[in-house]
Amino acid sequence: MPDWRVIEEHHLEKSYIFPDFKSTLEFINGIGEVAEQEGHHPDLCFGWGYVKITLYTHKIAGLSESDFILAAKVDELFSKRQPA
């Protein structure tokens, strides 16, 4: 998983950059849809042109397979939004 960082063996973290706020917000909404489908919800921080996502499983206070699945799906969502 390119550019994802494992922090203290507890959570995954990654930042994404966008050219404007509209693109940022569209990506955030897309993450929300994927998270609802997966039943696994990330912590999100965003502003003009950036999104920072943090993934971990609250129930076990650490990483689970669900975190890696959601990370891959978020990366896929991001790659679909980038111009070819």
C-alpha cells in the first residue's frame, strides 16, 4: 500500500493532495460512501486541497484486516479521480 504509514503499530495514516476544495470534498464524500459500505469508518481531517485519513479498529485499539481493506479501497477511489 503505497504511501500509507503504520504509526506505532496502532493505526494507518495517509495524506492526499487536491487542486481545489471541490475535489477535496468530493473525495471525502466518496470515502464516506465506501466506509458505509464496509461498515468501517476512518478518522478524517480535511481542508482546502488536502485530506488526511487515519484508520484503526476501535474495538481492538489497533489494526485489523478491515483497516487494510478500507485503505486499499480509498486508494482505488483516489486513483479513479485523478486525470489519466
